[in-house]
Amino acid sequence: MKKIFSVAALSIAVGVLFSCEKINQDLTRLPIDDINPEAYFSSESECQLWLNRCYANYFTVPVSSCQWCSDDCVSNNMSGWMLGTRLVTSGNTGETYWGWSTMRRINLFLENSSHCKDESVRLRYEGEARFFRALGYYLKVCHFGDVPFYDHVISSTDTTALRQPRDPRGYVMLQIMKDLDFAAAHLPEKADIARVTKWTALALKSRAALFEGTWRVYHADDVFAPKNDPSEFDGKPVSLNAKYFLELAADAAEQIIDNGPYSIYSRGDEPYRSLFSSDEAIPEEIILTKIYNNTTSELKNFGHSMPYNYDQYNISVPRRIMNMYLCSDGSRFTDKSGNETMWFLDEVANRDPRLSETFMCPGYKLVGANSLTPNTFYKTYTGYKPIKFAAKEENAIMGKGVCDMPLFRYAEVLLNFAEAKAELGSLTQADLDKSINQLRGRVGMPKLRVSVTLDPYMVKCYPYSRMTAGNQALVLEIRRERIVELIFEGFHRYDVLRWREGDQQRNDRYDLCGKKVSGYYGVYVPGPGLYDMDGDGVNDFEIYVSNKTSGPEIPASNARKLSDLNLVDPEDPENPNPKKGYMTAYRNDTACQSWDEGKDYLYPVPQPQIDLTLGALTQNPGWELQ
């Protein structure tokens, strides 16, 4: 069969990013050019086999969770997006970026799916294909804004299509919504954690519509504001604005809430932690997952390296994120006297239980262990060491993580619903009770009330939350809940983009008094000495100036040299050798200092693709000068 190329199908999708992960490629190795479309897709097995590749190409999991993150994570392997090192080159061509081979696979299937004579089977897999087309285009819109939309396979001689300009993002988003409506109408209603269903389609619709709706709120007056929206779609008039997409987001989420088979998992002493340390996904809350169980059967993968990478890349979170966790009585930690210089044990005591179920705090044990594991600030820049997705000791080896990685879960749907309603100004207490308060109820936290007052700390963290005073308070509380609930699941990076808060990632910002502040402060260390880190009343950790002074009761692995903690004394920030202060990431580094508000919210279109279209493709704002 003659080879067919789409506009940018000049590079093959990047494979799996985990070093020891391997998709069962025997299921998806069949080359497009070795099949005859006229004789293929006649059975369910052939349809399923063909679409299995979409799961591998679009549901990749990064080498380390920081590649999903922004200001909620620090590591020694930050992405170019955080470092400010992206270039207008031939890069950014993976399948979730400017790569098109998976989109071609989808369109090839849709053009030939009529060979399957069993209508129910055909419609199901057409729904699955259109789900993945919607997902692929949603990711392209997130990264590039306007992109060319193709719903057919392009011939290598079709110069018109090959040189098609970028379609307005509003038009592409309408096509995404259309595909997802078709998918929701024809995919199975029965829950399935391994393959997409009606509920997965609705969950993606709520995610994508929320992204576009809030993008239109917060980028309404900058160079990234959507332009050239269509006034008609599918023969009907349409008026696109933030309200249009926010209503779609709320409606899609509410369909799952009212009619779906899901609920918030709340069994056991640590239900939130258990959700991410269980060997197998918990289907009452997980809508779709990437399965890891050391087998190579259909859609299952060898182990991942998430727990291993926490140490390998020194992954931790900054203090500004830890400060967002409320106290267990619902009060704000940042309102407590002395919170800025509180020692770690006092800082993490009596907080939202999700804090100690996400980070290594006093009382932490590995799954199945008998002894406590104290946090000794080992392999962490800020002292706040994550345990989410960590289970047994044997899983902390490269490629040995076996807990499934959630791709869609019910908690996100609840958060999407609440945020969309809050942005619309129509959020009621009943809405909160069936969304945010389900999440708080899981861990015994007090309910969020519509009468909540504005938190000055959250305003400082997210200054672009431009709402009326009362509504701004609710929007910010829902953002707090979103960060706490979804941390390390890959959402915050895209949230920062749509909220127009990229500048908050910079490491060289100044406060209102002109004082330089770091966004990457960590634990406050009051000075050298002996400390109790597991809360049992016995000192088990030492911070020393020159040499360890404690006896054998504190092993060398539980001792840290003061200068290795990279402290910054807030009272004397220029002192290179402070005796007290915040553990700090990137103190003497240029990382995260180059965010450009007029450029960095979108990726550059790869220059070779612009050249191949003879300039029909245009570059994104700010990248033209490179």
C-alpha cells in the first residue's frame, strides 16, 4: 500500500518513557503499510487490536513526576518548560505534541470501520477512535493553541491539505466536543478501568471544556486570547465564549455525578494513600488507569519507576504548596502565629490528613513494614518528600513499581464540576456538598461553605484570580482543593497555563516591599542539633555543622551537614553560610527565572513544519524572533 503522510508525520512517536516499561508491542506492531484497509477491520478483535496503539501513544507516563509539574514540584531533572530552555527546533514532535502518526492511525480506522458489519461493534470502536482523536487534539490545543484539524487520511499528493494553515482553537475545540459526544453515545456504560467507556468520554469532555473555558477567562486580554472563532458549526449558529465551555464542563461532570457508577473511595485508616499504593486500581473511584502488573498481556505493562524516581531526581515540593494544606479543623495554616518558622514536626501536625498521606511525615511506614521510616531530608531539596504512589520497599527499585497510574478518576470530575460552577458564579452549597465536600469527607475534613472568606495567602499565590470578592474566595478554595487532591497526577502544569499564573513559577520574584523571595523555599531549620523526626519522643536525626556529634543511636544515614541543606535565612538572605533558615531549591541557580508572559503559555510550532508548508503554518506569539 502506498505510504500516506499527514502534515507533520515525519517523526515517529516517542516510545515509553519509563526505562523498564514495555507495552506489549506484539499487539500493535502491525505496520500501516502492510495491511489492506479494504480487507481489515472486519471483526471486533481487529478493531481492538488497531486501537490498542492509541493507549500506548497518548497515555504515556513521564520518567519522573516533575515532568508533569510546575511550581508544585522541584527536582534535578526539570523540563525545558520550567527551565526556560525551549527552542524553535525540530523538537516538540511527540504524539501529545506536534506528532501526527497516531492521528493518522485513528483517521485510517474511521475511514474503513464500515468493513465491520456488526453495527454495535463498529459504533463502539468508532466511539473509541473518536475519543482518542478528541484527546489528541485536546493535548495539541493545550500545547500550541491553533492547530490544523484533520478528520481524514491525507494523501502524499494532497498539497492543499499538506499545506493547510492552523485552524482556530475555537473550531478545533468544537470538533473535540463533537467527537466526545459521539463517543459518550456509543461507548459502553459498564465501568472498565482498562478501556475507555462512556464515562471516560464525559470525564475528558469536562476536562477539556474546563481548560478552554478558564483559558478564555484568564487570557481574555492577552496575546493568547482565542481569535477567529466560528459563528457557525455543523450548520448551526454558535457563539463561543468562556461561559459556553464552562457550561459544557459542568454539564459533562454532572452527568457522571448523577448517573455514573463511581464514588469516592473512603475505606481504611488512610483511604487517600491507599488509593495510590494499592497494587490494583480501585474501580469505585478510578475511571481509567494505566495498568502495571509485570505482565505483557493486553494493555498491561511492566513496572514503572515512580517511587524510585523520587530519590533519583530528589523530587520534593516547595513550601508555598505545603502551606495550602488546611489545618484539620478547617482553619488556615498560614493564619497561625509563627507558621513561617515552625519546625517540621509542628508544621505537619494537625493538618489535612492528605498531607501525611502524600508526604513523609511522622508515623510513616512503608506498606507491610513494621518499623517507622523517619524523614531525614534524604534525596530532597526542600525536605517535603513525597510518598504518593510509593508502596512496599521492593517497589522502590527501578522498574518495580506496580501500583496502577490513574488517568481519569472521579475526584477530578468533582473538582471540574465545582470549578466550572464557581467560575460561572452559580456554585451553590448543594453543589459543594456533592463535589468538594465528598473529597473532604473522605479524610474527615470540615465542609467547605459558600460563605468562605477570601484567603490573602491564596490571593498572593494566584493574583490573576480576577473575580468579584465573594466568588474569588470560592474559586481560590477550589484551586486549593484541586492542588491538594491531584498533586503528582499531572494536572497542575496545565492548571497554571489556563489560570495565567506562569509567572508564579519564577525563582527570582520580589515581594511588594522589593525584597527578593524564592518560590522554592522548604522546611525551616532552626539550627544544628538533635531532632525527633518520627514523633515517638526519641531523637533520631542530627543536623551538624562540621562533624556528627551523636552516638551510634543515630546512624550516619540519619545525619545531615548543615551546609548540605542549602539554607536561606529570611532575615539575612545574602548570607552564604547561615546557621538557620529555609531549605531552598535552586538558591544559586538560574532555573525557573525566565518565564515570559508574552510567549511561554504556548509551545513553539517546530520550525521545520513551518518550512515544509512554505509558511502556511504560522508561529506562536513571542517565538517568531528566535
